[in-house]
Amino acid sequence: MNILFCYDKPIGRNFGGVASVSYTIMEGLLSRGHLCYVISATRATDGFCKNQYFLPIESKDDGNEENKQWFVDFVKKQQIDVIINQNALERKSEWPILWSKGLKVKRISVYHNSLFSMYSCNNERISGNIVSRKLHLKPMLDKIWRRLFRIKYGRKFKRSIEYSDYVVLLSPQYFKELSWFSGVKSDSRFVSIPNPALKKFDLDIDKLEKKNDVVFVGRLCPQKNLEALLDIWGIVGPAHLSWNLYIVGDGELRQSLEHAVAKKGLSNVSFEGFKDPLEYYKNACIFCLTSKFEGFGTVLVEAMNCGCVPMVFNSYACAPDIIDNDVNGFLIEPFDIDQYSRKLGLLMDNLELMRKMSLACKEKAKKFSLEVVLNKWEDLFYGKA
């Protein structure tokens, strides 16, 4: 098939987030004989994938007639069979679906996050501030803000569903979120396809020489809630001085987090910056994620594939899709620092339990391999979903 991926930004291996997920899926489809193209609204000078194209005028305005005509002509010329909008969650990013109305193509909208996550972020700014907490206004403000948010985004999601042949979400747990926002009951158009592991690690974990390492991989931003991880380490670390915490990634909070480590007097904490996480996965026994929310958590799958036992706040709907609690990881009540600390200490002190869960991790990660995910995409293309 001829498949067109659409995204506001360029797609490439090293762009991160949705862009790198899109690249991985596209490369997999190319290896299976499909012809893939990319059209993006904003430009980049380098680093993007082959067959990358850009709208003539850098704009996400779906009313731009020049961009629309160029897009329609491209779809016809390349004989596109399937259009995949990889940015359906964002406002003003419906142009691929709107412009292709009336064309003989299959149109797919993809939501790469929990819909409630958008509400959570905005709600935290509005009703989670110190004034509302002191005056006990948060429950009332929360209810009002939730209704306003539904009004603001509900029409957008309903239109996206109506214009799409399929809507792909990362978990069936998110179907009810989309139904709540849009007022559209979930039906055959709602399809669940998880993100694949971005890297394929063919490792025999029996031969890995694991160290007393705990690792986090991700962007150092408010969503990841790394302040909580440092609080946890402040409880567990002093009783486990042979263990090390590695924070792999960078972001706007790095400096403040480093200051927090110094202020708390934490030991054995290392900020590694942006690096290939493979060596850290291979060495670490435990992977810690303390996020306020996630869309999926691809790093969990990558870590599990290397035998790292994951620990996660059960703060987003599809976390149980990835982790079977007490079997191949721990799901912690949000945002219970004490419970998280107890479970982390339990793993550190029980090598037999850690070994058993590590083997279970490797087995569970197979469910999210690129091959399995590509099969799901092809089933959707051919109407077998």
C-alpha cells in the first residue's frame, strides 16, 4: 500500500516522542514492502527521514487553500491508499483528515496520549494552586474546569471521529475517555494499537551482569514528577548505600533537580544527560517512573525487554496494560511516596524476587514488539481489525 503519515513536525529517528515512534513504524512498514511518505506542517533543515515533504506554506491553518490544493494533488499523484494523522490530539491539527474528505483513501486519526492528561495538566495550573488549596476551593474549581474543558475539546474530538474511518488509541482503556469528551459511543471505529519498543534488544538476560543500579530514562520536565523520585531515594538510599540512581535524559528541570539533590544531601545520584539508554538498561535491575501521567510509556517496554523491573505510579489508564502488578513490576497508588519506597526497598533486598520478576518482564515485553504492532497496523489497513 501507499501510506502517508502526517504530523505537524518532521519525522525522524532522533526527534523524540511521536516523531520517533512514527519513524519506527514507518521503517517497519517499508521493510514489509509498503511505500511510505511523510507530510509535515513545520520545516526542519536536517535530521528528517526520507520521503519527507512539507506544506508549501508553514501553517497548521486548515483553511489555507494553497496548502490544501497542494496536499490533495500530492495524495492523488502518489496514489495514496491510507492517510495517518499522527497528531489528532492537538487542536488545529486536523488538516490531513479534513482535506482528504471526498478522496478515495482510508483516513486514520491517532491519539498518542491520554485525553484526560490534557485536562490534568491544565487543571493542575488552575485549581491546584496554593490559593485554591488554602481556601478549599479545589473540588469546586475542578468540577467547573472539567466541564469547560469538555466543552472546549468535545466538538473537536467529535469532528475528528466523524471524518475518520478509524480512530487509533494506545489502549482500550482510553476508549471511554474519547467517548466522554466527544459524546460518541465507542464502536468499530475505535481501535487500540500500542506504541512499539523503539529499539529491538535481542539480549539474553541470563548472561547480563546486572549491577545495583536503578535507572530513570526520560525528559526532565514537570510531567515526569522527578521531585517525587528524589524524595523516594531520600528514604531508600541511605539504607542501600551500594545502590546507584542514574537519571538519563535532559530538560528544563535539570538544574533545579541537581540543586535538590545537593540540598537534600542525597548520595549515589548521577545525572547522565541525553545518552543511549541501552547500557543503562543492561546494567540496571530496576526502572523507576514517577510520572503524573503518560500516554503509553515506551521506555517501560524497552527497560522490561532488558530485564529491568519497572515501578510506576498507577497514574494513567494504560499502565496496567504494560505492567501486571506484583508479577513483572509494581503499580503504586498515585502518588504514595511511602508505598513506592517500601516496594523499591523490597526489591533491593530480595534478589530472588527481583530475578523472578525480571524474567517475567522479558516475556511481557514481547507483546509490544515492533513485529506485533506492525501486524496490528496491517490488519487495520486491510480491514481485519
